[in-house]
Amino acid sequence: GEQVEQLPSILRVQEGSSASINCTYENSASNYFPWYKQEPGENPKLIIDIRSNMERKQTQGLIVLLDKKAKRFSLHITDTQPGDSAMYFCAASGNSGTYQRFGTGTKLQVVP
Amino acid sequence: DMKVTQMPRYLIKRMGENVLLECGQDMSHETMYWYRQDPGLGLQLIYISYDVDSNSEGDIPKGYRVSRKKREHFSLILDSAKTNQTSVYFCASSRGQNTLYFGAGTRLSVL
């Protein structure tokens, strides 16, 4: 199994609150977990990533958590702003011979 | 400047016509990819290229082929396009199993 499941598909939050997106993966050999943000009409761009030697990583209002035992990782956006409204994709990949597989995306809407 | 360039940005073709999508990168990345993006399905890998003439099928290769004769250039070919190949196509490149850098995408409509 190589699938990456991502939930929710749509997330609507109040400006200033937190938003959380969850992903699960099947391949226990996966060791790299990036998150991409895609604005309307644009290409996906990396916003934060985590490798399997870490459980938590934080940068500029973004937190990623990795639970290798449960094969689950998550993105948490603190103090959401209208500019955070976008599609977010999680992905997972392993060593050479495997490639990044993407979740189906979460459309985040931050409302005033 | 790190860049992945896709041409064309928009393309309209008739069913049965051949389609050539081109992609270039200036980062000397060994690995290049072609994904298609459809609503509700996310990004699905069509083909991956590990270097010149070293291409492998992704999850949905049927109806597509690729060509990589130079490290900086990766082409996606649709021989006899079908209406279900209407989609947004993204090229990407990476150094090994690291961050993917995406091109701006090609919006293809097959009528």
C-alpha cells in the first residue's frame, strides 16, 4: 500500500483560530513528509516538511507533527489569516525507488 | 534563480490529436516528474524520470509517454488525445527524495 489519505477535504475556520489537517500513510518505509500550499491558479509550493527522525517541527505559525507508530502526520496552522486560504497537500515518500505520493488535498477557507 | 518552466500554459486540442507538453529546469535536478491534477483527486503521478533516458511509470501512465534526452528537459506526449485527458498538468523536479519544485502548470482541454 502506498496511499496517502488526507482529511478533511474542506476546512472553514474563523480568522485568528487554528486549523488542523491530518494525513495517514501506508508504507512504513516512508521517511519524508512535505506539505505544499497551492493558491488558486498557481502551482504547489513547499511550506514545511518533516523527516522521520523528528516528531515535531515548527516554523512561522506552522507546526507539523509526525507519529510513525500510527503512520500519521498533521499540519497545524496557528492564528489563521485570510492569506492562509488555499489548497493544502500532504505527501509522503521513502528512499530511492519510491516517489512522493500526495493526499487528495484540503481546501482551507479562513473567514473574517 | 531556481525555476521550472512549462510550455504552453494553456492548450486546446481536438480528440485524436497529438499533444506535446514541454518542461525545463535550471537547477540540474536529476529527478523530474509529470503529475496531473483533477478536482478531488489531488496530484497523480504519470511518469518519473531519474535522469536522461531513465524513465519509469507512475500511478497513471496509460495514454502517455515521456522523453528525457537532456537532464534539464522533460517532455510529456499524448498520442491521440482523449477527452478524459482534459486536466491541469504539472511538471516538477527535485534533488533526490526532497522538495519538489513545480512548474506553473499547463491547462489542457481536449474537445
